[in-house]
Amino acid sequence: MHSHLIAEFEKSVFFNKTPDLVFIADRAGYFKKINQSVIDKLGYTEIELFSRPIASFIHPEDRLITQQLRNDLLNGKVLRNFCNRYITKSGSFIWLDWTSVYFEEEQVVFAVAKDVTERKFLEEEHSNQKYLELKNMATHFKKRIEKDKQYFAYELHEELAQLVAAIKIDLDWVGANLPVTTSSIVKSRIDNAALISKMLIKSIQRISFSISPGMLDELGLNTTIDWLCNEFSILNNIPCNYTCRFKEGGLSPEIKTDVFRICQESLTNITYHAGASSVAVLLEDVDNLLQLTITDNGKGFESGQTSDTSGLANMYKRAASVNGQLNISSELGQGTTIIFTVQRNKN
């Protein structure tokens, strides 16, 4: 039996002539009346459309949000400008922009939708283009920063370290050619200056490597990570076991740099915050992913504190910049595990 509302719209010129999709549905979610545009756009016959719940025509990814908004609609809230996808009989989908009203007395929903598929595709194309532009820009800046670091590291190592080395050579010569009558205090101060010069050279070399590891390009990622772990052990007197289970061939310079930087940042955090007595670093291939895992047995932290640590925040940002995944798990007194994964074939 037709409701009053259905009867009125059956006689309406708008209902029958508009290119928009117009329908009336019952509270249970079935079509009760549709105009020709619904049939034309979805490709189903009227019998097919009436025999199934409306939700069955909605794209699976949009069904939950549609159901939630429909519940609001049945509780008296007007639905305006809501977009979702409907599956056509051919298997493709169209985007529809809905305005819907529920009539309590009639127990029916009146809905009008515009086909906005072309607009959505243009928006998606524009969004993808914008993403590529931003991605290329970010890649450009990262490369520029790494080149600047390489230049600075070169100047630091080749210029400053060489000058300090020259001073040390002169101090060694002076110390070896002091007159026999020179006081022990003067000899001691010269020996001390020579020792400090040697320590300064080592510090400059270590800082230079930290800024830009030249061996990453010359010897590869595996050798560089191995050296980094050994250096960590020597400087901190903490065992750092490195295990390699990956093939270096095919890795881009950008991926090598990102893996190195995240490992470097992780070990720095362990040095200053973890209070660990042992560390394990694993670099391995997992399907088409390169996975870096760093585990320590330190004091750990509560998961909610990760955002308060600048080093961890920097790692999250670097991982996101290459569409990688960074997972950090930690508990107080139980140490910390950091897992970074990135696609091997990233261009």
C-alpha cells in the first residue's frame, strides 16, 4: 500500500524528470520508490533494486559509516552532502552526494543524490599530483641536506683535523727536542697538550662520521652499520651485537641513508636515555621489505612517553618521509624494541 508521500512523488514532475537519483526507502532499508535515474546510474532493473537491501549496493568500505549516519537520520537528523560509493551492476562504482530526510509519520526516507564521480576522480588525480610534488620536494631537500652534511663533514675532517694534526706534530717535536734542563712542569704540559690534540683529532673524526658517513657510499650499508655498532660498544662499554641477513644489491642511496640515520638515532637514544647493558641490531630482508630491528635491555618507558622524546619523534618523521613504518614497543623495566621497515624497491 502506497504512503501519502510516495503517492505525491509519483505524480511529481521533479521525481520523474530530474537527472539526480531520487528514491524513497522504508525504515528497514529497502527501496519503495525510485526514479529512472537510479536505474540508469546503477544499471540494475527495478525488480533487482527492490529485492535487495539498499546497503548491499553500497561499496563495502563505505557501509559502516553509511549505517552510522543512517542511524542518525532515523533519529531525526537531516543528512546533507554525504558522499559514498555505490556498486553498479557492471562491477564499477559511482560516487553519490546525498541529501536525505526521514519522515517519522510516514516511516520513510526521502533521498536525493547527485552523481559526483567525475569530480571525485579529478580531486583524487589532483591529490595524487600534489602528493607527488610534495614527495619530490621533500626528496630534493633531503638530498640537499645530505650533500651539505657531506661538505661540512669533509671540511671538518680534512681541514680542521689536519690543522690539529699539524699542531700535534709540532708538539711532539718540541717534546722530543726539549733541553735537558727544561723543568718537569713544562714537559708535562707539553705532553698533556699533545695528548689533548690526539683526543681532539679522534673527536673530530667521530663527529665528522656522525654528520656524514663517507663509508656508506664507499663500503656500503652493512659495513657502515657494523662499524657504527662497534664504535657504540667501544665508546659506551656496552656490547652491541650486529646481525646481517639482507642483500645490499638494489638498495637506493636514499634508503641506505635513512636506515643508517634511524639506527644512529636509536643508538644515541640508548646512550643517553636507556641505561642498557646490552644492545642487539638486526638488519634483514622480509619479503620485499628491508627491516631494521634494534633491541636494548634498558629501563624502558611507558608507551605514552614516546612523543616526549625528540629523538623518537625525529625517527617517526624520517620513517614517514619514505613511506616506511616505525614501531616502538617498550615497558618500564623491560627494555625497548624499535622496528623500522621500508620497501626495498623504493625509487
